[in-house]
Amino acid sequence: AMHAVEKQKETAGMNYYGQINIRTLMENNTLILDVKDNGCGIPEHILNKIMQPFFTTKEEGKGTGLGLSIAYGIIKDMKGIIDINSSEGIGTSVRVLIPLQTEQDK
């Protein structure tokens, strides 16, 4: 989110005000984490690749392409889901759902 907001500022100029909103809640024994930005968005043709290990759109030395793939693996191990919606030039929203284990479930 931070890199997308910075990239959008380069394009949009001084009148752009970058935002990253984070919200957490619990619903039906599920932890929900929402992250939304008004950054540059993710092009549709790479949206299905962003969880792959070592995939990055950043220039060399700026990232390894491991962050999202590691997060995806951890969330998947927890029986969770990541849902990503993005529009180029508008922003991206990410929703993470993680089922919570109760004493009854153990």
C-alpha cells in the first residue's frame, strides 16, 4: 500500500493526498482485516501473479517479491482467505479473513 501511494503521488502531483485505511473487526468467529489505499492500483494482467514467490514490479534492490507470498502462505495455513480488488489509478482493497478457533473447536 505504501509503495502504491508513493507511486500515485509521482503521477498525480502535489494535489494528491495519499491514504491507507486499516480496519479490523470480528464477525461470526472470523477475524477480518481490511486494508484500502488510493494508490496507483494493480494492473489487471498481473493481479493473479502477485502472490507468487519472487514476483515484483519494483526496480532491482527495492523488493524481493516475497512479502505477499509469505503472507498468503501463513493465512492459508490458518485456513484463511485473502481477497484483493484493485482498479488502476484508483486504488486497491485487500480483505483478509481468518477463522478463529474457539475452546469448543479444540
